[in-house]
Amino acid sequence: MPDPTNPYSASSLPQRFDFFAQMVEGIVLRGIEHPACELKRAITLSKDDLGDRLDFVKLVQGLANSHAGMECLVIIGADQKERRFFEVSNADEFDAAKMSPILAKYLSPEPQYEVFNDMQASSGERYVLIVLNKVQPRPIMTLVDGKTDSKVHFRPGEIWIKHNTGLKTATKADLDLMYEPKIEQEAAK
């Protein structure tokens, strides 16, 4: 039997969808910048724009490794400065079945997330919402080089983390915070 108190159960999915739609509208229309929320006007996962794909992977890794203590959001089709939505014509690229092999190629372990790739703003624009779960299998590290002809986006073994509103490589203190819940859990056993 579905459990309505479980946010990931099928019965609560419509409520989560509506909740996120309302919350995202408030974030975008106010131009809110927050460590647990990233607004992107446009992103592509196409192999034709490898730089954009690698920047997206690094962003997802950084949010999944962050110490936000809450679900983190990536809103594609929103501009913070203009405080409005923009139509996302490539929303189908962000189907979880298409995203998963891309993230798994570059990151280990793959972050836990939900994709809502058919959201619609009250003004009519289609946008994409990616919700990274609060609990992640941290630390999430890069597996391979992520580089284009002009730039190295990340190297194998790097651990990127979203700190405040920017990305940085994880420090020893960051790693200690990531392992702390696991250590406490083992000590309790």
C-alpha cells in the first residue's frame, strides 16, 4: 500500500510536483541565490557541446557533495538576474534514463536524484527541475578526465563541492564532514 508520508512514494508524487512548482516559481521570480539552488538559463547534455556537459556533471557533483543538509535544486530554464523563465527546448535530454549513463561515466558513485523534465512556469515556459536527494552516497568523486580542447573541467579523483554559491575542491574538513555520519553510525552499532 502506498505511504503518503513517504515523499518518494507514488501517492505523494503529485504533491511533490505541485510543491516544487510553487517553490521554484518563488525562487525564480525573486532571483534568489542560495547554496542549495542553482538556476541555469540553458544547458545541454549533447556530445556536440562537451564543455556544457562537463560543467553540468561538475555542478551536479558539487551539489551532491555539499553540506546543505537539504535537497538541492538545479533549475534549467531560469535566469536569476532577469528573474524569469526561458523555454527549454531540449528538456527531453534531461530524462533520468538519459542522464544516468552520463553521470555514471564521470562520477562514482552516481548521485541520487529525481528529474522533473516537463515543468511549466505560470507564464507558460517549459523548464527542467533536478532535485538532488538530501542523503547522498558522499563523497562522490570524478572517475575520468573531463576535458575539452580548451579547458580541463575536472580530473580523476577530484571531489568538487558547492560551497556558498560557488564550486571548489573539497578540503580535508569537507571530507571529515562527509564521513562523520558514517562514523557515528558505525560507532552506534
